[in-house]
Amino acid sequence: MGEAQTTRRGRPRKGATDARGAILRAATAEFLANGYDDTSLRAIARRAKVDPALVHHYFDDKSQLFMESFEAPLRPPQLVALALAGPREQVGATIVRGILEALSTPAAAARVRQLLRTALGHDFAGAALRQFLVREVLHRVASALEVPDAELRATLAATQIVGLIAVRYGIRVEPLASAPLDEVVRRIGPVVQWHLLGYGSVDTPEATGE
């Protein structure tokens, strides 16, 4: 049997090295245009101009593709590296600042608003957004810091950050929507720090000694 016949269906051919990237870009566009429920893997393949089998080669299912397509604006590997490179007592603030800076451009903010509308309208999409932050950012940070209950800590921190993103960029509640980035980091960073590491100054009378 020839080589062409023994190659598994959907395996990328020589010269198709950017197929995975094209599929991710197509998936992002489809999710933004149609939401989660109304996006099909076949539609993604059609937009990416690849065989549907190639989508299945790179991604197990639509849920995995949804979470990975969300990676682009936040760039988790860089965010994790940045958080772990800085002082341990500033991890929470570093993560919050990194996420807010990644979403600070008009294009990124508009893209996130579209994703959040999908998340707010569909239970699965909301869960996928939380799972994305837990798996790709916060659990990696908590595990690297070798703290107990890393999964719980990461989930609690993700809940805080998803809420911040939803209110600041999704439904745009004032004054948070227009608050200076440094001010938001100053207030939210210690909360995320507390969830991840169990310590950190929080503006309470007990913490400030007032």
C-alpha cells in the first residue's frame, strides 16, 4: 500500500504548516460572527479553506477550538512567564495588569465584548471562558508557585478576573469601565493575590490598621 494510502485522513500534507493557525483564525471569526451554538466545525473549515477532516486532526471538538481561539488576545504563555518572573508578592497585580493591557486596545476590547456576549448568552460558553483562564493561566501560575489547593485557588482567581472583564469590557458598568488601569490594578490585584497565595494587602480596616 502506498504512502498516500497509509496516511491518516486529515493529516496535514507537506506545505500545510500554517493550517492550524488558519483554522484558529477562522474559528475566531466564526465565533465572533455567529456565537458558539451556531458555529459548526464545517463552517470553520469552509472559512479556513481546509478539509473538515483537518480541523478534527488538530482539535478534538468545538469546545477545545473555542477555548484556543480565545488565546490570541490574552497570550497566556507570555502572561504566565511575566507573572512568574516578577516578585512573588506582586503576582496578582502582574496578572491583572497583563490582562487589562492585553485588552486595552479598541480592537481587542471590541473582540472581547463579542466573546463575552456569547459567554453571557450561553452557559457552556461562560464555563469555557472560565476554564480557559483556569487551565491556561491561573492553574499554571498556582502550580509553579507550589501552593496547596492550586486548582481551587486558580478557580477563585478566575472567577474574580472573569467578573472584572465582563463588567469593564462586556456590559461596561461605570465607573469601572472608564477607571484608570493603574487604579483597577491597585484594587483588584491584591484580591487575586489573596486567592492565589493566601496573602496580600487588601484595602480593609484590618489590613491597613485603621
